[in-house]
Amino acid sequence: MSAAPVLELHGLTKRYGAITANAGVSLAVRAGARHALIGPNGAGKSTLFAMVAGSLPVTAGAISFLGEDITRLPRHARVARGLTATFQHSSLFASGTAADNVALAVQRRLGLSARLARPADRFADIDTAVGEQLRAVGLDRRRDTPVHSLSHGERRQLEVALALATRPRLLLLDEPTAGMSPSESDRFVALIGSLPEDMTILIVEHDMNVVFRLATHLTVLHLGSLLADGRPEEIRQRRDVQAAYLGDGAGEDLFTEPSTSRAGAA
């Protein structure tokens, strides 16, 4: 028996005047899945992601999370319920250290004053949580490093640490490997692979190598609508999916198996 859905979208639609960015998208994300949302440029992936995360209002349709209708809930209320997102554009506190940033996230979760002037090491529970999250993303040795001194890949790792500090039931990742070098992408894939199996992940990603190394389920959008939904090996064979990408100028190797060297790096 398959796991119950953590997230369900029912006819989700977003319009901007006469322009429809998403048209009646319905899908389910099962507990423990690594669910990737893919599609060519202009498919509506980022719009759909933003509606689920709560950063963009819904025009029509409904969003259900753990059986609760969250369609009109603000983003912070979704985070409190266990739905946390990281976005393409960094929201890190650049002048603070890696530990400072995680401490702020932990303090928010605990309902404490989120002020750097109040040292995190005065609170044993916060300090312990900060160490745990930094170790989880491989940044424990960069604890006291200012964010502006971290590499691009390390900043993305830190953003995951901030998300993990909220103890999410569903983690949303928006283009997490954008701008990364191949080695940084490899490390990020390994990081996501190391997360607890019961943590559900919904990822928007353009790198098909990353997608096919991580995803247990794929949803394909095209022109704002759902084109295909299923297991990676099924989607790989869909001619309509390949045509949608090729029509957008993608290379013919888009759906080939990941290379041995890349696949083994994780």
C-alpha cells in the first residue's frame, strides 16, 4: 500500500489578468517521497511552487497539507504546521555567521526573541540545535564563518539547515542547484540523500542529472498544465514529455541515464 499524501493540490490555478500561469493543476505528494516538479521554461513550475509555499495567492483551487486546507494560510502559518521552503534567492543574514543564521531560525521555532544581540550560547537547547543542523548539512566546521565568506554551494547548504531547524514534515526546494558547480551539485545531492527517509521533499529542479538521481516521483508541467505524473522510469519514456523539452530547445540527452561518475559521487 502506498503512503498517504502529505500534500494534495486540487485544480490549482493562477491567473494574472488574461494570462494563466497555472491551469487546474492537481497532484499528490506521498509521505517520504522525493517528488520532483519539472518542465521546460515557462511551464509554471515556480508559480506553482510559490502558491504551495504561501508566497503567492491562489486564484482558484485548493491546497491540502496533512489533511488540512491551507489554501489561504499565510506562509508563516504553513511553516508552523511543518511546511518549509527554500527559494532560489537567498534570504540569509549575510553579515552573520553560519551559526547565527541557524540560531535565528531555531529561536523563531521556539518562540524566543530572534536577536543576534542575545547570544545563542546562553541557551543550551538553541546551541545544541544549531550544532545538530550544521552537522546535518556538513557545515559544522564552518560554524563561525560569516555568510559572505561561504561559497555558493555552502550557502545553499546553510539554507537547508535553516529549513531543517523548523522541523519540517514537507521540505520544498526551489532550484537548489542553480549556479552550482558539478562538485557542489554532487555534494548537494549527497546532502539531500542523507536526510531522514520519512521527510517528504518537493523539489523544483532544472538539472535532469540531479532530478534522476534524487527523485522517486516526477510531475511534469507544460504551458501551465500537468503533462505527466509518475515514476522516473515511466516519465523518461514519454514521447510527449521529450517533445515538450525538445521544443523548448533542450538537448537530446536530457533524459539519458546519469553518467557513472556523477551517479557514483553521491
